[in-house]
Amino acid sequence: MILNRIKKYRRENNLTQEELARLSNITLRHYQKIENCEVIPRLDTAHKISKALKKSLYDIFILD
């Protein structure tokens, strides 16, 4: 199972879900599904999110 810390880092950066979705160039609904662990993002999408949060993929996504 893959868990993520997107919400934690999004809040640390004072971003709304909508703002991070826009910065990551994905739809708000798709972003929400990723943040809530309903879907696992494709690698390119995960990379866009990590760049927007200025964190590595390893910091954001963890295997459990």
C-alpha cells in the first residue's frame, strides 16, 4: 500500500487543494482522490505534485 503526506506538505505551504491541483496541472477532483489515497497517481503526476510542493517523491509517498 502507498500512503502519502501530500496533505501535510500542502498545509505547510498554505495551499488549498484547488491551488495545488492548479500548480500540478491536474483537475481538483483527481487531486482530491490522490490526497485521500483513493487512487495512486501516475509517476508523471506524482512528480508534478512533488515539484509544486518542493519536496522529493520519497518525502511525499511512502510504502506501508
